[in-house]
Amino acid sequence: MPSPTSPSAGLCDCCRHQQVVRTKRSSFSLCRRWKEDDRYPRYPRVPVLRCRGHEQRTTDAGADPDADERQAPG
């Protein structure tokens, strides 16, 4: 989920394939589908409004909502 100060990544914000990469200065929405299928860009232009590969992210009641987010070294 984006923070109130960051722009929306569109569909990516609720997609199970999104990985948020954070640096000291900014954050990027990485699409993990690019590893298996080169039709998907590694860093799509946001906001993404349509995507054939979109799959709704599911979160278990006891799961950490930020579990998909990883920090880049920086």
C-alpha cells in the first residue's frame, strides 16, 4: 500500500507480483513477473491502469501487510 506522500502505482499497489524497492531518496514499484515473462517491464510506468498479469494480492489475517516490501541497500 502506498504511503500518503507517494504516488499511486495503480493496479500494482494491490498485485501479488509487486515488490516495492525503497532507497533513501525514493521508492519504485518492481514487477516480479519480468523474471519469467519478458513482456512485463521490470519497473512499469506508473500508474498502471491495465495489466493482463495482474493478480489480486491476498493477505492473511495474521500476516504482515508489508511482507512483500523489501528495502534496497542504500
